[in-house]
Amino acid sequence: MEQYNGSQIVVLEGLEAVRKRPGMYIGSTGSRGLHHLIWEILDNGIDEHLGGYCDRIEIELQKDGGISITDNGRGVPVDIHPTKHIPTARVVYTILHAGGKFGGGAYKVSGGLHGVGASVVNALSKKMVVEIKKDGKIYRDEYRDGGHIVTPLEGGLLPVVGSCRKSDTGTKVLFYPDPTIFETVEFKTDIIRKKLKEVAYLNKGLTIVLKDKIAGEELTYYEEFGIKSFVTYLTREANKLHPEPIYVEGKSGDIEVEIAFQYTDSFQEQINSYCNRINVVDGGTLVTGFKTALTRVMNQYARELGILKEKDENFDGKDIRNGLFAIISIKHPDPQFEGQTKTKLGNTDAKVAVEDVFTGEVTRYFDKNVEELKAVLENSMKSYNARKAGDKARNAVLKQLQDVDFKSKLAACSSRKPEECELYIVEGDSAGGTVKTARNRKTQAVLPLRGKILNVEKATLDKILVNNEIKSMIAAFGCGISDEFDITKLRFDKIIILTDADVDGAHISTLLLTFFYRFMPELILEGKVYRGLPPLYKVTYEDTEGGDSEDVSGGQTDESDTKTKGAKKSKGKGKGKKSKNEKYLFNDFELEQFRKEGKKILDLQRYKGLGEMDADQLWETTLNPETRILAQVSITDTVEADEVTTLLMSNNVPPRRAFIMEEARYAKLDV
């Protein structure tokens, strides 16, 4: 076993005030940030697996709200750190930017390159206990209230609390998130399950066990074929053009490359990329290398097989990627991510490595499997012909945009500064009229849509571009569509989908989000798309509690919400006096919770649509930047985003309806 000790742990800087700005390190203090704590500790075990030292990780949900993560890797070093002069494990868990991932001595490949994971989890926990098995001994350290040390050292070292076999090594971290920092400290098993399934696909040969002590369940995740099985899972409902996913792997320099892909008869493409098992949502150089190599190879074959004639122009990238599901996974010794969120890879050598490996290996594959190749190229030719028709439609639409009757539908705002302008997309003229009356005319524009827009998931571009509602949006946004999209020309800083708080409203929202995601994804990736959350109920009730009272409207929001909640205040006349109060409730769940409070309801008004609210109510609850609730639409997991989009827009009605009903209940859509 390769030596792993304190000299390999490099300290960049001391611990900062993580508790004061947790969002900088974990993204938010909502549910997403809470679960990010798990991923940070899990990544440490995965890094041991990538190095060849760990083949089993156990996650255990405790009944008392804690969660433990145990790996059978080498165990965090317990010797005295050469520069900090304290046990190295304590350096790892109490000093920010301390880890074995900087100098290259402990890990040749790692996902958690910033070295903040363990210490940040400690900083945001009310209690953390670390147990390390190493050299036949079990060491223990404990921290409370954000990393304060409670375990005294023995002879300068961590205390030994037990013994084990010398071959029995690893690290166990038990932590309890701090409820004074997080909006919720309740872990959700469905979120954990989805993550662990993905981790298993990306780490073939790694056994992951989830023990849920609360539900009394135990699940094991293990994937023998890795990302090939991942692609099989992603295409399980699709009509496939060849029987099995194509899998290639190889090494270029120090970079290891794995690619699995499957062609379907879908109109869309889905490419998910991972570097050191980190999902790089925005892709980057590894995706560029894959697309470049795929386009070059397939055009070469199309010429050789006579599918493209001499007079024909080459297939473009989208022709070749039509209906493609692909997973790209690389191991890089020194990846350069954009920020702690690791959403994009910037290494130019990653592009070269992916091109080299894919070109060589896929050429060898297709030389032996010509019939599969022909099926893919015929699909590309169909896409090519559809693109030609789409180009004609797009050019016609672009010429017509100046004449599109959006000016009569769009109630523009007077400001011409995009950074201060907002566009509300609303359903129907009735709601549109109310919003137009209630809005701030200087900064808030309104675009009413007539009915539900086209479901773009199963439509070609030429059909999409002749849809009047879509043309109106393209014209209003001002930034084009598809290949011509230019976000710098966007006329609004925020595009806010504002629909009724019911199932139909949720359906319209998903149709709009599908359109944005498939044809203007930059709008979502750049954080320009929001959902306005109007109330579903207004309750007038009697409060018999003493003193002045103040009620703040509720609203189920997640970590991406802009939390500017509206308030309806009513003052009591003295201790023990009855007071009349009003409160806005945003969904049936909130109404159910309110009823449980036992307050006397004097009047309950249900808003069937935005048009039923008067302008003052709409401004107070939904439009006023000081009191409204906006949920920002974001993509943190491209696999889940594509799965949800396909689920909602497919022809499989029962699961789609169930999903919409559940999301409408909580008045949010998490993409």
C-alpha cells in the first residue's frame, strides 16, 4: 500500500468564517445545501476508490437526525502534521483548504480539489465525530458547534478507543447539521438514492450501501459495467437505433477517458459529462472534444459509404447528435473547474485527450459494426433534411419577427436598461390585464400567452418556429433561438413565468421550461428564468392571542428561492383581545397546516386564477420585489433535468400526471 501520511497534506490557508457565509461553500442553506454536506464527505471516499484503495462505502441515516459515512480506504492520516504540529486528521477537519489533493502526493486523481469539504461540513454541524482505523488501532475525534474541539489529545495524538485488524482501514464521519444554520435538517432518502445510483454508475466496482435506520431499509448499489449501464438506464423508455450502448475507453497522456453512447429516434440530444466523477453541468473542453471528434468521424464515414454525395454539404454537429444519449467520464490529474460548484471544465488537454481516444476507439468499433453505423448515419440524414426545412422556417420567422404582432400583446416597460427590466409571461388575457394594471410600468413588462404553447419535446424546429406563442416570445426576448441565440441581446434581466396556482398552471410552466431548456438553455444556466409564486388562498381569521400580531405569508420555497415574502399585518387592541388577521397561503399543504393551528377562520377565499385578484392584492403578493416570492429555475444535475423533462413531456400519462400533481401541491418545480 502506498504511504499516506501527514507530509502529503498541504495547507493553503486557515479556516474562514464558513458559518457566516455558508452559501459560498455549499450553495445555500436549504435542502440542496443540506444534502451537499453528504456529497462532500462521500467525495472523500470516492477519491480513495479512484486511487484504488476503497471498494465499499456505507451511508447510514440515524434515527436521531445524524448521518454517518464510512469508507474502507486508507484512513485519514493521524500522525503529527509537519507544519501545523497537531494530528493531521484534525488539520483536515478544522482547517479550510487542507487536504491531500493539492500537491499530488496522496491523490493522482480527485474530485474534491478545493480541500474544503470535510472542514466545511464540520463548520456547519452542531456535532461531528470522526473515527479512523489505521495500523490496527481505532482513533476518535469529536467536534461541537461548528468545529470546536472537545476531544483532548493524548501525548499530542488522537486518543485510541479500540483495536482492529491491521488490514481493516478506513474513515467514518458522523455529523449532525446545525439547525440554526439550515432551513431544514431532515435528510430525504429519495435525494440520497438518486445520487448514490449515479455514483455507482460512475464508479464501477464500488459497492455503496445505504442503511436507513428510520425506515428500517437497506439498499445496495453496485454497477459492474459502469457508464454503459448508465446509458442503458437513461434510454430505458426510448426506441433505440442499435441494440446496446457503444462503449469506448482509453488513455491519452495522464488522462483516462470513458465514453458510452446510444442513439434513439428522439429529436433531442443528451450529453452528460463528468470529470473525476464530478458532474460538470456546463460541460466544457471534454464535451467540445467529444463533439468535434464525433462530427469529424461520422462525416468521414458518411462520405465513404456514399450517404453524403459529393454535392452535399457535411452534416453539422446537431445532425449527427440527433437522438444521442452519451456519458463522457474522464480522470484528470489536475482539472481546472470554474468555481467550487465545478460546473465547467477548462483544461485544453482534456479536449485533446477525448478527441484522441474517441476517434481511435470508435473507428475500430464501427469498422467491425457497419450495420449499426449505417443506422446512425441514416438517422443523421433524416435530421439533415429536417434541418434544411427548419432553416427555411427559421429564416422566414427571423424576417417576420419585426412584424410579429407581439407589440399588441406585449405590454412593454419604459426602461431600456436590461439589468433593471423584468418580463412576466402570463396565461391568458384576463390574467394579463390584471398584471398589466398592477405592475410597475417602468421595469415590468407583461406578455400574455393564449392557451398552452406547443410541446417542443416531440416536435421539429420548423414546426416549433411557426407557433405564434413561441414566435411572440422569441421576438420579445430579442436574443434569437437555437444556433442564433445570443444572451447578450436579452432585453430582460429576469423572465418570470407567472401562471395560476393549479395543475394547469404547473403544466403550462413545464411547457415553457421545456422550450427554454431545449432551445434557449443559456437562459436557465445564466439564472435568468424564474417562477412567480402567487397565493392560492387568502384566509381571514380571528386571533385571540394577546398583544399585537403580525402574520407573514407563507410559501414553500427551496434553496434557489429569492426570499422576499409578503406580509399582511394586523394589530391587536391589547392583551387577550380578539384581532382580525389576513394571511396568504400558497398551496393546499399550507392550508392544511394552517387549519391544524386551530385558529377561527372567518373567511377563506380561493383564487382560481390570477384574474380573480385585484391589482393591489396581485402587487402585494406577487409583483412587488419587496414582498413577492420568486423561485429561480436552475440546473444542478443534467441527468435529472433531462429525466424530468422527458417524463413531463412524454406520452406516458400516469407518471406525468402524478409528478405535476405533486409539484403543484407544493407550488414549485425543481429542475
